[in-house]
Amino acid sequence: MLIVIFLTYSCEMSRKVPLDAPIYQPQLVIQGLVSPLSGARAIIRYNQPLGDNDVDVPQLPKMEVYLIENGERVAMFEQDSADQFSIPAENLDLSAGMDYAMEVVDLTHERKYVSSDSRLPDPVEVQTIYATQDSHFMDDYALGISLGEVEQKVEAVSVYPVLLDSMMQPVKQISNWQTQEVNFWNKISTRVEYTNDGLWTKEKELLFRLSRDYLNEGGEPMLADHVDVYITYLPTDLTRFVRDLEELYFSGEDIFQQVRPVYSNFDNAQGVFGVFSETKRRLEIRR
């Protein structure tokens, strides 16, 4: 009885304590991705405050960005009007097994940010690949891939299928809540399979059951007959970054869970740089 009275009294004495929003501290965030097929892309910006906090996010200072090979600058990123930096694939000469890094130079504040090295995996060797309509559910199809053995370590394999419309263009709307876009991030973070030791000495088999559904521009449901399949090999740094983001997403909203930082391979900034190998195959979804 005394315990019940104590608990009741304690509840009545509770008070709402307002919590001040944390003070916004600008921090430079860098994301750089490079592949022989797609070229190089770097996004550099300051972190954004949560909510509608009335704070000023600093303007990005004047920057120069370089691709580094064996400690030497081998290519310079071009900056566009949206403050994205890129190098066309035809201007790159990358070699499997070679280590690459990215250097960001802040000309305004005379600072330099350099990533750790990222090793380019072997080229993606596809032995066989097919897409066939499901015999029981015509809205679905099976995607089968057989990959050749690798000599360099591959930490993870990412498979990104992109449905095509009747004009052989990537569809934008998969459903009312799902879209698809061909970009660097989707290529390295979609249907990721983590390998054991990063090497396989015989063919590696992958099999997926996927949907052919999409919505046309009028919002009508359609079935795709063709698909572009992007297959990507990830090195150690990108694999760790993608895995950290997956675990962060699936960790839920437990307020008692300790928040850990996402992997970064820049010493004096937050972000990641990595090189990856990829290939693209266009398939007819056969009946």
C-alpha cells in the first residue's frame, strides 16, 4: 500500500521541463565517389540545423578539389552552378588495385582536407545475367546474376535495377511512395550483399525477385518490359559507410540508445571518399 501511495505521489509531482535546442555548430560535410564508368562526383556543404531554427548556415567558401593517386594530383574536379564538383569519365584513367584519395582545398580560409586512400576493386565481370517474368505473378520478375571470380578484395556487391518505360527511359515513379533515380548513391547502396572475406574463387550467384510495376506520367499502372541493371563492387571504406547508415536507419528511435558517429575517412571533416567498380546491363524481361 505504501508503494502505491509513493508512486501516485511521485506522478503528481512530475513537471514538464523544456529542453533547449542544441546550439548549431557548422561543420563541413564531404562526399566524394569515383568510378571508371560514371566519372567522379563530389558534394561539399555545411551541415544543416534540424527543424526551423533561425540560424545562418555559412556560404561555401571558394574550393578546389583534386583526385589523388600515389600522393600526386592527377585530375581536378570542375565546379558547377549548384556547387557540385565532377570529373567526366573520359577524363579519368583509373586502375584496379590502385589507391586513390581526394583533396579539398579551402582557398578562403587556407585549409586543406584530405581523405584516406580507397582501393579500386576489380572490374565487374558478369558471366551470365537474365530477367524472366514470374510464371505465377506477372507483376514480378526474377533477376539472376553470375559473377566471375575476383583477385582484389571486394567487401560488398550492390545491385540496382532500373525499370525502363516504352521509350527505353528510366521510369521515375515506381509507386505512390517510391521513386527511382540513377545516381552515384543508389548505385552503391541498393540491395547490398556483404561478402565474407571479400574474395570468391568461383562464380558468385545472386538471385532477386523484383516488381515490374511502375506509374506512367498520368499515374496509370504499367508493367516494364526492360530493365537496366547496375552492378557495383565496393571497397572497404564505402562498405563501412553504407553499413553504418543502414544500421543507423534500422536502429529505431530508442531515446536511451547511444548515438554513434557514421564512419568518416577524413581526419578534419565529416564525410567519405571512395572508388568503386561498376557495370551496366540492359535486359529484356522475358516471358
